[in-house]
Amino acid sequence: MFEGLLDGYTRSLLIFAGINVIAAYSFYAPFKTGQVSLGQAGFMAVGAYTAAILTQKFGMPFAVALVAGGAVAGVVGVAVGFPALRIKGIYLLLLTLGFAEIVSVIVLSWDYVGGAQGFRKIPFNRYTLDYVIVIILVLLMLFARLERSSLGRAMDSIHQDETAAEAMGIDVVRIKLLAFGLGAVIAGLAGALYAHHATYMDSTTFNVMMGIEILMFVVVGGGSTFLGPLVGAAVLNMIPEILRALRDWLELVPVAWTNFFPMNRVYDFLHDFLDFENAKRLIAYGIILIIMMIVRPDGLVTRDSLRRLAPARWKAKHA
């Protein structure tokens, strides 16, 4: 649908940003029941490798491989979710983190998918952006519907007080397992989309840092409403591009303005600090995150902020 309308660079930016939005919703699903998982990168890897094997090794259409990637990741998610039901807090973080590391080790030692050399020559899907947009729209409708449903209210109750929710007759085990499995399915879809756009992946692609970034998308955007993951992922994907643009603008500053002290020092510092290819960029990225957490500890989008924006409509829906 967007073929020919966007240049390759813009299209890739939108695709990876969209994949990050989908990955953020994979974290939001279990988080809605109070489960904080660092294993979403592992579920992305399961979906990515499942879909890539089906398309590259068996020649299946991408649409079939995409569904299969999400399904297999969901099955794995339910299997991981069973022991996860018995633990919470830091122990759940460690369990899901361990799962993600196990997946990385398996991929690293599995020669069928390239082992240490990585999985190469994955078929490129030229319509990935279309799939990304459709999946995001479906997720928005799903979670908007869920937020107003009895199931969504039950999930919120479990998040707030699991013991009280169980005393009220809510099937805590089933709902938490459903949320964990749904998050794994969504992560598997994101992984399959990533694999068929990047066309290469290895054991370091879906690493621990990716899991932390997915967590940050929801924390920054706000985990109290379904719009938070969308806003958080969009904002955090825009920051590196803004830093890149700032550095390009610096290069347009006339040389005469930077020939005297202290402007020459300031210019050199900013030029290196905003270098997109330089590790120093991550410092600026971290500073921005720290400021955001101080100013908006509950995230950029909260239920209170939505009430203020549309009080009448919100009250009608959430009365």
C-alpha cells in the first residue's frame, strides 16, 4: 500500500518504530495483571526464528509464517507462564530474564539456523509496513475493548491486589496465564516482522537490552492505559532521530561563530555528544529518560490525563 510513496529510509524507520510499538504491547498484556516480564525479547526470538525457518527452509508464504510465529511463541509463553504463576516481583523478572538467555544460547549453538554465524538470507517482505500498521490497529482496538470489558477490569483488579481479586471470585490463575500467553503471541508477531525486514539475525539480536527497552516503552508511555505503550514507543523511537537531526543542524552553523572561546569548546562538545554513531549518544538518551521519569513518574499518558482531555467521554465509558 505504501510502496513507492515513501523512501527506503523513512519506510525502515516507520517499520522498526511500529515493531517496537507491537513489542511494547507484548509487555503491556501481562503487565496489566501485575506481571513484569523481561522475557519479551525471548518470545520475539521464538516468533522470528519460527517464521524465518518456515519461509526460508520450507518456502511458505509470509502471512502463514507470521501467524505460525505468533502461535508458537504463544505456546512457549503459556509453558513459561505456568511456573511464572507461582512467583512475582523480582523473582518473575529473573525467571523471564533466564528464559530470554536460554533462547539466546539455543540460537547460538543451533547450526540449523546458522549458529554463531547468524541466520542469513531470510526472505525480504516488501509489505512489512502494511502488516505492521494493520497489527497495531488491531491491537489498539483489542486493548481499547479490553479496557472497557469485565475481563479488563478483572485484570486491573489482579494488578492492584491479587488476593482481594481471588476472594471476589476472579479466576486469577486463568487470567494471568491468558495475559502472559497473549503477550507472548504479540511478541512473536513482532519478531516475525523484524526478521523479514532485517533479513538477518543472530543470538545477539533479541538480547537482554531489547527486553529492557521494551519495558521502558511502557514505563515511559504509561502502563495505566492502553495508549501508554503506543506513546512511549513512539517518543523513545523519535529521540535518536531528533539527536541525529540536531547534529546535522550543528554542521550548518557558520564557522566564524565557533572560532572563539568558549563557543569552539561548546560546539565540539555538542558535535561529539550528539553523534548518532557514537556511544556518547546513549548518555544523552539516558539523561532524557531520567528527566522524564522525574517529571512524569507515572508515564506520559495516564488515566487522569485522559480524564482531563475528554472528561465527559471518559466518564461515560468508565462509569
